[in-house]
Amino acid sequence: MQGGLSVNKSQKIAFIVLSTVLVVLPACSNKEVGGQATTAAVKNTKAENVELRATWSGTAGRHERTLKVIELFEKKYPNIKINAEYSGTDGFTDKLNTQIAGGNAADLINVGSITDLVTRSAVLDITPYVTSKEINLEKYEPAFMEPGKDQGKYYGISLGTNGIGFFYNSDLIKKAGMEPPKDTFSWEDYEAYGKEVVQKLGPGYYAFADQSRYSLYMNYFLRQSGKTIYKDGKAGFDKADIAKWYGMWDRMRKEGLLPTPEEASTYTDLSVDTSIFPKGKTVFLMSWLNQLTAFQNGMKDELQITALPSGGAGAKNGLWVHPSQFWTINKTSKHPKEAAQFINFFINDEEAAKILGSERGIPNSSAVRDMIKPTITATEKKFYSYFENYISKAGPKDLDLPNGTEFNNTVISASQKVMFNKATIDQAAQEVVDAFDKTIKK
């Protein structure tokens, strides 16, 4: 089972995060915060020379940090060369799937979910490396280790824990002469707030980025009514649920609260590099918490973070604790031991931890959190603080839909058809239902 946390476990984790993030403990004396001291260089000069390929996606900031860690790793292990293959998030999954199908994927694969890779038998069972502590998880809380497992076996190592929040441009809100939104606002409250802020800011400004196209946020919306995309091997939603989701966004689009279809289709809003939000014309954006740093670094206006819209009176809390990223090892890698060494270095080395910070989410290792606390930025403190409250309310993560890429693409396509009046809301909702049925039968 993938990553499900019970409410009790979430509450326990909240205590752990509070005590480890807010209390600064004495610095670790070892070079690896996981408990194993490092050396300046490998003494065994007879070690076989090995080349590994490592692939990941993300922003320029993620690339820069990861490349610095690779450089450190190669200094410690001069016999191991890491060839980096990285890109933005757009198209990364499709390219990776093509490489896997062609038997040409990298040795080390960094992804947001391991479900599809495990389903396709594309990644290695790395349990032996965890058991032997070659990948040392001593400082991981048990609940943070679970998302990397499938049927009790490790296939990925979670690099951080994350959640979703509502970023807002506080400078635009001040310019409009309004008070910040309340963290109890419902979808309806935000729609009314959006109308007011757009009216006061004038032409060329929008309340929200158009994020109707993403199943991630749609699933949060579904969870508020006790539903979900995938449950017990079948759909946890019906056509009416999808129509309600698309209908809400279509109404806001017609009210002028969203960018025009032409503008919205230009931006994916998956990262700072592909979002309309940093242009300073949009007040709100839903995003992963760890992305706050990248967005703040990418714009002059001050950003704040608040709770996502609630479902209103009587609705359920749609929040969940989410593993942010995983390192996995290609099942066909000729050098899995060296790949495991790299993963261990990535999650435990002191210098690496300082470089990586919270860019891939709140670090899962308590030792890493203790160590980087004094070094986190003012922006990071904002989402750490938000996360402490978030995690105390969050429920279990839903299972990921196996082979879900095609379904997610249909959610995007159907949204765009509604956006450009190429399909009715009812037709778009039916496309999503049909795509789910097709996916689940694979």
C-alpha cells in the first residue's frame, strides 16, 4: 500500500515536526546526519570506475542544488561519475515512459510517485539496501518511510513530505486596499473575494490562475465531499462530481476572475518557470508548499500562504500528507549498489542537506530538520509554519491511480475544451469518466 497515513499517525507526525523544526538541537559532529561519518575521499583506489545516469525534473533552482550535491558526491566517490539528465516538468513523464519502454532509462530516477514505475516493474526492489543500512533510514519516522513501499517492499526513498496550499500576492491585496483572505474561506467565499479584488485592481488583473485542468486539485475538491479519484480498485467519483468541478471554474472564467483561455493555455502553472503567477497580475495560486521559495525568488511582490478553500459548512477536510519526491533505481541498472550509495549520500550527508534545504519538501530525516533549522530562509519559515498546522489536520493519502498518466492528460484536455468552448461541461465530464474506465481496464 502506498503512503496512507491514519489521522492518528498524522497527529503524531505533527508533534514530531513541531519538536524537530522548532527546537534546535546541537549540531551533528558526523559528516552524515544519518549517523555515519564521511571521509574526505575514498581510500580504496582500486574501486571500479562506474558511470551512472540520474534524471529528474523541476525548476532551475532544483537543478542547481542537485548538481552541487552530485559534485560533492563525486568528490567523496571519485570512482563514480554521475551524468545528470534534467528538465522542466512539462513532458518529463512522457519522455521517461518512452525511455523505460525502450530500455534506455537512467539508473537513478527521481519522480513524484512510484506507483506507475512499480506497476510496470521498471524499478528495483531496494529493500536489501535499506535492511543493510547502505541506504540509512534510521532518522526517518516510520510514517515517512511507508510511501516508498509497495506490498512491504521498498521501491523508492521519499525525499520530503509536502502538502498543498494557497499562495497569494500580498502586495496586490494591499494595492486593492483589502484585508488578506481568512483561512476559513470556502470556494464560494473566494469567488466573492475574487470579484472584489479584480474590481478594485482594474483591467489586466485576475483573481486566480486557471487550475481547472489538474487532477491533483480536483481530487482535493472531491475529498471535501468524502469522494476521491481512485478507491478500492474503482472510481471514487461520478460524472456529476466532475461537472461540478469544471462548472465552478467555467463560471469564474466568465466572471473575468481567470486569465483568458489564450493566456491560460500559454502557462501550465506547474512551476515558477511556466506560471502566470510571477507576472504580478494574478492574486492566488494553488501549489505545493515547497514551491513557495521558487515563486518568491522569481518575483518582487511579497508572497504569503494560506489554507486552500474549504468545502463549506458540513464538508470534510480534503487535506492529506504527501510524499514530495522519490529516488528510485532502474531495475535494469548495472550498478545498483553505487546508485544506492548516491541515494544514501543525498539523504544523509550534512553538506548535501544544507544545499538541498527544503526544496523537495520538508525533509523526512529528523536529523536533517534539526540541522537545517538555523539556516532556513524567511520564506521557508512561512511554509514550515503553515505545514505544522496543515499536518495536524491532514488525513491519509489516497492511492495513486495505476497507469494514471493518460487519465491525467484527459483531465487537462477536457478542461481546455471547456475553456475554448469546444465541449460542453457535460461532454467534458463524460470524457473524464470514460478515460478512468479505460485506464482501470489496462
